[in-house]
Amino acid sequence: MRLTGFGFVVLSALLAPPASAATAPSTVFDAPTDTKTMTLPAAKGAAQTKLTCSYYAHFMVKEVDEGEVGAAQLSIVPGDATHKPVCQRKNVAGEKIVKADDWGGYLKGVKGDDVFFDAEDGVNGALGFAVFDSTAKKLFEDSALGGFHSLALDGATLTMRYQRSVAGACSVMKDGPACWAKIAAATHVAASPAPDCAAGYLKAKTEMAKGRCDADKTPTPACIAAALKELDAQRWNESPSVIEYEAQTILAAGHATTTALGPALTCHPAD
């Protein structure tokens, strides 16, 4: 069940991590050697374009923001301290452009020759991210709650640790233990202890009900109770179950292996 309208907006806002939490601590990424930001003249009837160029040891990452959700262009330009690329809107020979079908978001950071991009928007309370190589080839993508706990390079092997967010294909509230067994098997999270999905769903529904009543300027217990009944009538408990857990992904030779480092920490409905 996918929620729409006001309910979708409220749930996304309640579950989404704060903007400051969506970015990993600066220490896990390589510091750019230089960063240039400029505002380009706007075409008639168009918004101003913001151009950001972030320089690293072997390349420059260019981000073109035209004011829409997600960057209008993400690209990687080869270069080094001797041959420093010019920060400009016009593309140059050798510039590797991230395909729109592969990803659309914003620069998250760089580790070695791996380039990380955030998704343009959150989903299920978390934020997607993708890892590309310096040729703009996508190597891996996933969804995380908050920033990376750690990033480590050993030669060409990248190890990432983060709180992973995964939406199951069923609802634990509707389908019970059989659904939880499927989610645990798919994520390799320990089947026991199982997360308290009933509490997670109730919390999300209660916050949703409060949001509706606040919007109607009637934040009373009676309003909240009535809103909860409406949500139950909408079969809200059938929304697929989302879990978060500590995970480690090792990326080597273009192959990613993700393992669970602990049990499911939370369970709530997908938005």
C-alpha cells in the first residue's frame, strides 16, 4: 500500500532524517583540494544556475544546479594539480557525465577514486546514495539512515558501514511472522529478536493523526482518535514493512557484498 496526498507528505517529513544528518561526518570523506562555486546568468524565464566544482587528487566533480530537485548535471572531469580543470558550465573533452538514468542527486563526498552521490530526495525516512568510479560508472547503490559510520580504503577495496534501510515486499502487521521471516531471510538479519513492528506502526500512525489534526487546527484527543480510525479504515497496516539495521558493504572489483552487523533496530511502514 502506497500512501498518497497529505498522509504521504506528513509521514515522509516525520521519518526523514534532518538535512544535517543526511551527510556523513566530513572526516569519513577526503577533503577537496579546492572548491569553486559560482552563479551563472539566468536565461530568460529560467532560474539562476549554480555551478559547484570540487577538486580532488585525480579529478574534479562538477555539479550543475538549476533550482530543480536534483542536480541538472553531475560529471567527473579528469585532472590533477598540474592540469587543473577549469570550472565552467560548458562540457569539455574527456568529461564523464553521470547518466540521468543511473542517478540524479547531489555530491556527497569522495573517497580515493570513488565518488559518492546522495539521492535527490528521501524515501521511507532514509536517503539513497550511490558510488561511482572516476569514469562515471555506477558501482553500487543503497539507502542509509543518516551518514556513514565509517569508510575505509585498502588498496582498491572500499568498506562502508552505515545504518541500512530496507523495505520488505510484505507487511508484518498484515502477514505476521511469515512476512518477518521473508524480510529476515532477504536481508540476512537475525530472525530473533524480531523488531516491534506493532509499536513502530502505531507510532507512525499516531504522528500522522497528530499531523492531520494540527493541520486542521484541532489538536484534541478526540480528533486524534478519529484520525487513527480513518487510517485503520484505509488499511494503513498493509503498507510494506521497512527495517533499519547496522550494515557493512565491501566493494571490490566492481562487486558489492553487504552483511548485517546486528539485529533489526526499527520497523515502520513504507511511505
